[in-house]
Amino acid sequence: MSRILFISRYAYPDGPGGGQVSGRLLALAVAGQGHSVRFACMRESITQPQSEVDGPMTVIRYPYRRWRHFRRFSNLYLTFRELERILVKEIQSFKPDLVHFLNFDSFIFGAQHCKHLGIPCVATVNGPAFFCATLDGVHNDGSPCTACTRKFRDCVALWGPVRGLAYYAYASLLFPHLRRIYTMIDRFQVVSTPLMAGLRSMGVLDHKMVLIQNPVALMNTPMKGVIEGVPANNFILLYAGRVCADKNLQQVVRALALLPEQVMFVVVGTGDYQSRLLQLARELGVEQRVRFVGQVDHQFIGRYIRHADVIVAPSLFLEPFSRLVIEGMSYGKPSIVSDRGGNPEAVLDGRRGFVVNPFDVKGFASRVTYLLHNPTAAKRMGAAARVWATTELSSKVIGKKLCSMYAEVLR
């Protein structure tokens, strides 16, 4: 039995997205294999460290300190230093055999400490931030990007000339540092194949990359009840997550105008793009068919998945491996995803759902129409999705894969 320390900026239930849920499930999967696991992270609402027990592991939450007047800079720099400080404390108290960095923020300075002390470390690669200055893995015009030569133009297009130039300058200093840090990490747990090309562009060798997807957990949520404001006989398209432009929910709203009245779009989550989506829905005359539920705790998300007919994830960016998609699969739901990132390799076009071009509204609408009018095919795809998710992505299977990776590093 080894002592495994997980490091992350946030841990469930804190944090903005599915990455925190995935990190927790990865740590629990390792603890389920008999290892001693500690999970160290930060929380904004506390002033003293807090310790709690989460099943077979211990979670230590430290105060998240930021500079009041430089929030963006503190995100980029002070957060890295705070996580380094937490790592030092945890190494002294927990004395881990191996450190597992769960996201980009956690290893920027921490990997150097592990290398200096001779402690093996691995990192979860769960997004394009590992190799992309604009953090999305695509160019501003929507074309895929892994070894980008247009970072300056894209930064300016995304953030404007002043902020774009400042961020490009920062990224120009950060990326050479990242290349050096990547040589200090023993293994990379990559959650989907497309992310590997980006790591190669940063000099990471193939033997250091191990494809291990995030695990899925079945939720024991009741099937009874209805979604408020959604008639029971409607055909429901479900999205859950951040409501922002690069999630491409505008494609779904536009598609509603081409679909029968019984098709509704339910959005679980919040974000600054919600008002734009509502405005678009009004302009298209489909406002009554779009339902914003708001933020829902992950433990209750299963209620919405059970009532959904199709899971949608039409992202514009290089989405690594959508938590909503794999959890929808575990409930036997087909998905419609964009051809960006890792979702296509989970869905497999025509087998567990459909893969579409994120700019093809008519193509998206035609796939929804097919599933609406062919319930037998939809059930077949959903059943295939459930078999794959509950066998290949179970906590036990993923836990064994992680422990096998650890064993190689610890030899």
C-alpha cells in the first residue's frame, strides 16, 4: 500500500465545473484500491485549514488567498505559489510516496519540489491549457490548433489589443517554463487522445503519456417527478455545465427553430452567456422552449439526466472528455457532440450517439430529428453507451489503471 497525495486548486463541491467532480472520483478510485489517499486543495470561504473525511480518503482544504486588486494576476501567479506552499506542507506531514497533480495550476511550481526531493509525480491532463495560450485548443476562426503559430493574433482577438498583448507576453514567458517542468513529471494521465498531440508539441515523449479516462459514478437519484416548467411529454435536450460562448449552446437554440414544437432545451448551470442565449431564443421565437434551471449540485444532476432524451455537448473548443456525456451514457442516454476534443472517441458516431460539425446547425437538427422519430435506434444507442460507460469507466477499472501507472513510476 502506497501513500498517494492528490493536489488540486479546488475539490468538489467547490469549483466551477466537472473537473472537480472528476478529480474527486479519480482520488476515490485510487483509495478504493487500498492505497492511503490524501486530497489537498483550496477553498475561498475559509481562513484556517479544514480537514474532512470523504469515504476512504482525507480531504484537507486550505484558505485560498488572493490579492484584492489584482484578481487576474493572482489567478495566474499567486495561485501557483499557494499550491506550492500547500504541497510543501503536505509533503512534510503526509510523507507521500507519490504526488498526483490533478490540474494545470497545481504543478507549475510543485513539480520542481517533487523532483528535488526525489518524490515521483504524475499529472492529469484534462484540457488544452497544458499547451494552448488561449486555453481552448482552437484558433479564433474555429480551426483546430495543437502546435499553434498564431497565438498572438488569437490572444488579441479574444481579449482585445491591450489585455491580449499582456497575456501573450505572459504566455511567452510561461510556455518555456512549462516545457522544462514537463521533463520533471514522470507520467501524464491523459483523459482523451486528442490532448496527446498538444503535449507532443510541448516536447512530452509518448512513453510518458498514458490514456486513462475519468471515471463515472452512478447516482442513486429518484426517477419520479418532473422538471419544473417542462411538460412531461416533451422531447428533452439536456446540457449541464458552464454557460459560456465556447460551449456553443447557441447552436442548440438555433436548431430549435428547425425542430418540432415538442423538442425543448434544458440548461443546467449558470454563466455570463445566459442573457445572450435568451436574447437569441426571443429573436428566433423559441423562448418558451428553452428552460434555464440554474446551478444544481452534482449529486442531484441524475434527476435531470433521467428525464432527458438526448445529452448535447456541441463545444467549439477542444473539450477533453465531457463529464455530462459520460454520466449521461451511464444512464443509457445517447449524446450529440461536436467533432472537437475527446467526446467523439467516447460517442463513436452512430454507435452511442452522433458527432457533428459545431457550425452545422442543420446537421445538428437532423440528428435530433432522427432520434425523435426513431426511438428504437435511440434506445439501442443509449444501451450501448451505458454498457461502455459502466464497464470501461467504472471506478474499479479506472482505479486499477491508475495504480498500474503508479507502479511503473514507483519501480
